[in-house]
Amino acid sequence: MKLDFKNKVAVITGGSKGIGLATAKKLLNANAKVVICGRSTDSLKEAVQILGNDNSNLKTVQCDISYTDQVDNLFNITLSTFGNVDVLINNAAPTSWGPLIDEVNEAEWLEAVNSKLLGYIRCTKRAIDCMLHQKSGRIINVVGMGGRGPNKRYLTGGPINSAVLTLTKALANHYGSQGILVTAISPGPIDTGHHENILNWMAKEAKISYQEAMDNFLSGVPLKRYGQPEEVASAIVFLASQDASFITGSEILVDGGRFRSL
């Protein structure tokens, strides 16, 4: 299946590393114009080295989606550079793993809500403004398995992921008649720094080695391995493509079969 995004403009938040970077690479290879944003200018510079210094279809913007003015700047730069927004990929960094409820203070709760849920909402509002004019567009929310599988060690992330799934379905229902398709991707165990943090917590809590924690975790994954960011990116790019033109309001799990419920 060869996908072509010629003349399409995609905005990817959290695009300087991991799943976001892998998605940017695939979209650029499919002829899309891509804007990636991230909080770290150093990470963005490293991303450019990977994606190509001389790629005229790539634009980077330093942006923390926790701040409305920075989101406005992101979209203003996108419009002034490429003229439109056809695809938005909301891909904020996961919230922290580990602390129990009595170890999370109110400021940490508010930060988690602001950086992911409200961050996604800020970006979505600006993207929809663009997409309504052309009566077409794709919004893909990268969520996470914490929205479906509650865990005492993921108390900030789980409820926020559930809220993003609700937001996805509500927006899909509302904007489908106007050609805007909204979907979600929930990655499972993916080989990134976030999952290393989870394994460190598991090892600490069970008083076992990191390797033992990894083996225990993978015993619950039917494919017996971690996924790669590129595998998640493939699903995202499919949902952004014309081949997914009758899919909206849906969530795709990219988890190696780990989530067993219907």
C-alpha cells in the first residue's frame, strides 16, 4: 500500500522524538509537508538532522502546548509557511508513571491535565478552524492504554487518556458531516524512554531486577516483544490517509495484543 500526501500539510505535536518523529519521517517520505513541534530546541535540531536539513517540506517550531499563545504561534507559522492544515496529530508526551494517589499533589494533577488534555484541545480548536474552510481534515489523537486499563501507578495518565477518548468520539460525531475525521491511536508497550521508566518502577516495587521486570511484563504480551515507534507511526499515517476515508470515532490499539478485553 503506497500512500501519497502530496500537497497535504500535517502538524505533529511532540514530533521531535519517538512516535512523533517516526510519523514525521513516514509522512515526509509520502510527500507531505510536515510541521513538527516540541518543547526542546535541542531535540528539534536533532530531529532535523534525522529528517534532512535541506528538506523544504519540513518546518520545526518550538512549542509547549500547555500555553495557548505558543499553540497560536505554532499554527500561525504553519499557515504562513504552508498555507493550510490538513492533518493534526496530537502526540503529547505521556504523563508520569509511579506515584500513588497520596503522593500526587494538586499542582501535578493540574499540570498533567493542562499538558495533555487541554493541550490537545488547544491544538484541535486551531486545526478545526482551518479544516472547516475546506470541509476536510484528519485529527489523530495519540492516547495510550491507560485510558482503558486503570492502574494505581498511572493515576494522572489514565483518567486523562479516558477523557481524550471521549473527546475523540464526541468530535468525530459532531464534525463528520463536515468532512473532518477524528480518530485515536493507543500504543501499548513501545520501545521508548517512557516505557523504560515504567519498568524501573515495576522493578523497584517488586524488588527485582530490571531484566526480570521486563520479562514479567512481556509475558503478558502475546507477541512477546516491544513495539517500535515506526509500527505506531504506520497506523497513524494510515488513519491520516485517503485509504481511511470511512473511519472516524474509532480507536486503534497498537499493543501487540496486550489488552485482552473486547
